[in-house]
Amino acid sequence: MPETRGRQRASRRVRRNRTIAVASVLVIGGLVAGALALGGGVLAGTPKETPAAAPETQTPTPDPTRPAPGAAVDPAAVDTFDRNAHSLDDPASIWVVVNRARSMPSDYVPSDLVDVPIAHTNVPVLRQEASDAVVAMANAARDEADLELASNSAYRSYDTQVGLYGDGSDPTTAPPGASEHQTGFAIDIGAASGECSLNTCMADTAEGIWLRDNAWRFGFLLRYPADKVDITGYPFEPWHFRYVGVDLSTEMHDTGFTTLEEFFGLPAAPM
């Protein structure tokens, strides 16, 4: 019948439209899935976000006010030696400085003079501490280098110096009062053989070389070096040694000072 056939045609159209709709949904779903796979999770047609570039690594500029690595500055040396431990003016002091500008009293005589038990040309007398140091030094020269030392002169009184000085024509002889020998701390020493005794050639003898290199160990100072005549006021005397004690002789040796005047900052005493 016509009405029945119309309803059948309408029903077929509805089913056909549903089939088309379902197919369309499936096609669109496939396209979306493909887009997601190809676009890394971003819908097809949506522009991908470009990852931000990593910042460039820059080399820091050195600060000119700061020291370069490895250029550490050594700490300043601290002078701990007490230069005031003993008087430089008291004639009885172990550090008394005597020269042409710093004289001893004419009546000064050390209170503890003793004979020095070593070989000699004239019987040597020194203050006890200096005598003990000379004996120790002579023993070391014998034991360490097979050398025999001898005294040529030690303590001399003011009056004795008056007679030695005479008219002052000998530059190696100090004026009365300006001789270290009056302190009882100075000794003229050389080889027991007498070779180069009281002569500058002693500097080249085995005894002279040993004394130059080792006397400081026993508290002695080569008092009149060859290069300090304008400071000490006396020509080179490789035989004249002054006892100042091991503390001072070691400090002077370690710091490179060779005269008492320079070490204590005293004026030079030229001839």
C-alpha cells in the first residue's frame, strides 16, 4: 500500500543517515589519532611550540682587584729577635759596641777574667763565658777538621793599649778606649803553626776558612770584614773575633748582617 511503502522508505533513509554519521565519526577519529601521533600530542593544524634555546655559557671576566689563583702573597716576616735584651753602652754587657766613636772608660776592667786553656803565643785572658766558648770552638776545629787553633792576643787593658797605639800610624791598632780587647770579649786567633798569624793571608788558610764559616756557631763574630771598612773603621782582620753570644751570632748569621753597627742601626765609625 502507498502509506506502508512511504514508511519503509523513510525508515531506510534514517538507517542510511545513521550509517553515514557513524562512518564520518570513525574517519574523523582516525584523522585525530594520526594527527596526535605525528604532532607529538598536538592537534593537527595547531602550531608546535619551539623549545627555548639553552642560554649560552659565558666565561666570567676576571676581577682585576682580586689576586690571580696561585699568586698568594707570603705573610710578612715578623722580627721576633729582641734587640734590647742587652745594653750596647754598658762596658760589661755582652753586646757592648766599641769602635772609634764609642769608647770604653779608661778604668774599666772586667771582673771575671780567666786564663784560656788553649795553645797561644801570649797567655790569653778572657771573661769566663768567652773563654769557655773559645775552648769549645778550638775543640770543634780539632774534631771536625783536624785543625789546631791558637790565641795570639786576648784581653788588653786600657794602659796596654796606650803603649800599643803609639803615634797611631798602624790602622789596625785601635786608640786607647776604642779597642774591643778591653772588653774581655775579643780574641786574635789563628793557626797553632803560626802560619799567617795576624796577617790578611790567614783568610786563605784552612784555619781562617774554618773560623769564617763556623765561628758564629760558638757565639763569635768576625768583627772586621773586608767589605765593611767604612762601617767598622778598621781594615780587614781575618784573625779578630768578638764574642757576642750564640743568640746574637746566630741571628746575624741567619739575617746576613756582618757588623754590629748595621745590625743595631748605629752610625758608622770610619777611620
